[in-house]
Amino acid sequence: LEIQNGIKAAMLAKEKVKLESLRAVKAAILLAKTADGSETISDEAILKIIQKLVKQRKESAELYKAQNRPELAENELAEASCMEVFLPKQLSEEELAVELKKIIEAVGAKGPQDMGKVMGTATKQLSGKAEGKAISAMVKQLLAQ
């Protein structure tokens, strides 16, 4: 619903990049709905779809930068930022460290060998609030201390 309203607003304002990115989100959600035959889709599933699309845009932008195509990279990053509006606020490094320390204590992790235990819990609890790469890097850092 919010996405549909965003599409209407972008059409009226003639914001091409925003319109394209929101249409991509809507298309991905419709694909997910029809894939399993149900008419509804959970908010969690929608967030995962949007996260995946944002990640794809950022990875594409990196590739374009490496190929010295800044104009294409800018477009990908602009689309990603339009999509990120619909995601929950990402945790800062400090907030992530605090949350991960709590999880490490809760699972009783002692060192790097316990990374799997911590990652399992962390990815569930912090889903949508931090990227997997950031979680993984912080867990490694904290367990190495």
C-alpha cells in the first residue's frame, strides 16, 4: 500500500528513478506472492525482498565503478536509496556491537570457534536491522578479543 502510494506520488512528481525503483519493488513482491500461490505475503517477507533488491543495486554499483561507469553506478545507488526508505533504520556500528555482545553472552560463546552459534541467533534477531556482512565482521572482531 505504501509502495503503491509512493508510485503514484513519483508519477505525479515525474521522479523517474524513484518510479523505476518502486516499480521494481512492487514487481518483486507480486512475483513472490504468485510463486507460492498465496494471495498474501508477510511484512517480514516484503522486508527481505526489499533488502535483497537494495543489496543487488549496491553490488551492481560497485561493479559499474570498477568498470569506470560512474553514471550507471549513480543510478543504481539512487534506486537503492529510494528503496531503503521502506526498510527499518539500520543499526550503527556501536549499536550493533552492543546487541552482539548481549547475544554472545546469551549463547555463552567463548571464542572464534563459537561463531556459528552466535551467527545463527544474531541473524535471526537482527534481521532487517543490519547487513549479514556487517554482523559477521563484528562477531569475528568481538570473539577474537
